[in-house]
Amino acid sequence: MKDSVVQKRSPSITGLLLALSVFIWGSESGKVLVFPVDGSHWINMKVLLEKLHSEGHDITVIRPSSSFYITENPDIYTSIIIEVNTDNMVDFFDEYLNKTMEVQRGKATVLTFLKNQMSFFSMISDAHLLTCNVVRQIIEDKELIKRLQNEQYDLMLTDPAMTGGVVLAHYLKLPLVLNVRWITSGEGHLAIAPSPLSYIPIPGTGFSDKMTFLQRVQNSLFYLIILFQDRFVVGPHYQALCDKYFDQDCNIVDLLQQADIWLMRLDFVFEFPRPTMPNIIYIGGFQCKPSKPLSEDLESFVQSSGEHGFIIMSLGTLVNSLPKDTADEIAAVFAKLPQKVIWRHLGPSPSTLGNNTMLVSWMPQNDLLAHSKVKAFVAHGGTNGVQEAIYHGVPVLGIPLFFDQFDNLMRIQAKGAAIILELSQLNGHMFKQTLTKILTDDSYKTNMQRLSSLHRDQPMKPLDSAVFWIEYVMRNKGAAHLRTHAYRMPWYAYHSVDVLLFLLSIAAVLMFTTVAFVRYVCCRACGKRKKKNE
């Protein structure tokens, strides 16, 4: 009898010990070195760092002395501050934004458009040069680089939109995890996963995965522009670092492809189906979260909307306001709606502003999108905002301005959850017509709520998945077994051009031999027949 009792208890005791060992093993803290990118990229990186901190990990952030958003936060991470002046970049960006809006609204000549494109290349080049100078400054500072080496970090976490962190990780010989959507050569998949141009739209085209022949031609041309940018605009800055600090031949794309894990800020509710790789982990929407209560004034304002609900409008962290005439037309449309409106607008107050519209310099966007009375989101189409809209199931009226925004909005428009209104179309009449359609046609809300349901239907929350794979790299000192070694192959081997040429050569030799043999046999037969006749 006693034996049977012991046998029954043993498994439970074993299970308890196993669970305890897993808890202890999983709670071991690691040391993470972070090389972030400023702006909206920092917003989602910070979410990841807060989660890592809550799991007990020690975090060090390398940040510039002048920054848009990256600030001191000793409760979460230790800062290493590098003296950098980014004032010129801010001024240039504001000027580029204004010119881009002029072009899109049809108020610029072809020459202005070309000058603006050249200015864009110049801005991109300057931004990457600034990043490379930061890396150079770190490596040349013998005391700082010695400190970084002595800290014995478990891994480098970086956003490769600016690829300085990738170079520094390689110099420090650290395992590398990327919090990624963009790299030096465009969208991250282009560097690591097969990306056939026949059905993988290049960012900037605004195409879906169903392209006509002419669209495929245009898609290929856009890809050539990306190659040009990578080879001649951005690449030389990183190549100078590689040539100076590394003995072996390398380039920035090779270093990117050596990353252990790619935490990709996408999921296939949003993205078109495409080939992928085992070390790409999809964490789209990881920054989304349940709402917090609104402040008393905001809650009072949205509750006063009654059954009509409210609309929110924000064009992102980098756009303070639209041109005055456009802002006035939008405000006039808002003023005639039964809904209340909360609008992030930092410019002069529009002259047509209605009593139902609240202008704010900042809004708790996630909390407002989660509110039961929200009806629509007027947005620029940044990745963070689009994913929050999907998470909370709010239909979108998209006003894309630049970069990836049109492509982001096009993806949810293709799924029937948004309408795109380009700046060239933006006037009071079109804005009212489009917004009214979003508000009155229930299909947009239904389709977005379906996307929300699909996005949430996952075995693990995206943020938990991101932390698991970061800790996986810590535990295993990397994830080399998940990496393809295709990047080490020359292009002709990767595309099997050498194999094709070899097989064609064999076929040509066989054909030549066969023809020669047949001619030889025919000639001999003719010769014998001729002799016989003589």
C-alpha cells in the first residue's frame, strides 16, 4: 500500500521539481547591449526593452547626446552617451517634408521633383554617415571599447534601419538580434529570404502581390533603384568601416545576413504571403497592448459624443501639421460631423475649427483606439499606427505622406479595412466623401475586426515571442543552426548560373559529338557507295 502511494506521488514531485528548474533557468538574467534608431523606431524598441527589464535582464543603451525621443531612463537601462549633433538632420527633414507635400499636391514642377529626390538621397547618405561616425567614435575611444568588451554582453540588440549596431556587434564578436523592418537596402526580407520580383512588391510601388506585366516591369525598376541606393548612396559609408576595422573581405549586407535572429515587425495578417527563413520571427503588433483609462478631460470629451462616437486623427510623430489651406478644409469637414474629433495638430489653429474638435499636441493613441466609442482613425500609415488599428479593430482613412506609409495602407486597403486618400486628391469634398464612407459602410469595420481577430489568434503573444527568442540566443550563444549560408555563395552559384552553364555545355558537347558522328557515318557511307558505283 505504501509503495503504491509513493508511486503516485513521485510523478507530481518530479513535475514540481522540473517546473521549478525551468522557472529558475528561464529567470536567469542576461546582459543586452542596445544600439537603437531614433524617432518612431525607438517607440517600439522601448516597449521591447521594458519587457526585457521586467524579465530581469540588464540593459545598456548607446544613444546620441542629441535625440528626438531617446532619453535617460535609469529605471530601465543604463545609457552610454555619444556626442552627436543632429540639428541639421532635423532642419533638413522638415524642409524635405514640405517639398514632398508640394510634389504630392501637384504644386511642383518635374525639376522640383527631381531635386527633391536628389535631396532625399543626400539626406539618407548623411544620416548613415552620421551613424557610421558614431561607430567610428566608439571604436576609436580605447577606454570605451575596452569597457564594452569587459562587460561581456550576451548579445547586441539593434534596429538595422541604421546599421551601425550591426558593425559594432561584429567588432565586439557578439551574437546579434535584429528588431527589424527596414535595412540599408530597403525591406528586411530582401537581404535574407528569397524575394521573387514577380509577386513580391518592392516598397514604394504601392503594388499588391497580384501584379500585371507592366507593374512587374515597374517593380523591377524600383528594385534597381534600391540596389543603386545600397551600392552608391549608403553602402560606401559602411564599406569604409569594414575596410578599416575588419581583416577579411566583407560588406554590410554580409554582416546583416550573419545576424542570429530577425525579429520582424510584421505578421501575415498584414503582409502578403511570401517565402521566409527559420531565423525570421514575426512579431508584428508586439507594441500593441490593452488600454489604460483615459485622463478625466479626454474621457469626458469622448463620452459627450453619445451614440455618434468619436474620430481620432494623427499624422505621426514627425508631422506637426498640414499646410494651412488643407488643415482649414479638413477642420471644416470635421465641424459638420455629428461625431467628436480628437486631432493631433501642432500648427496654427484652423480658422474653420468646430466646437466638436479638440486639438492636442499629444494623444494616448493606443488607449483612444481601444475605446468603445471610437469610429475611425485618420492616419498617415506608419507601421506602429497601422498595427495598433488592426489590434483594436478600427477602420482607417489613410493619408500617406512618404516612405513606407502608402505601402502599409495599401495592404489593409486590399483587405477592405481602409481607404487611401492621397495628398493630390485631398480637398474638403474628397475628405468628406471618403470619411463618410468609412463611417457609414459597416464593411470596413467588419473587415478590420476580422483582421484584429486573426492577429490575436496566436499561440503566443508577439512580445512574449520576441523575448523568448532573445533569451534563446542568450542561452545558446547564438542561433547559427537557423542561419542559411546562402549569403556566402557568389551570385552565380546562388542562382545556379554556373550549374546551368555546365549543363548547357554538356548538352552542347553531346549535340556537337552526335552531329559530328552522324556526319562522319554519312560521309563514310557516301564514300563507300561512290566507290562501289565506280
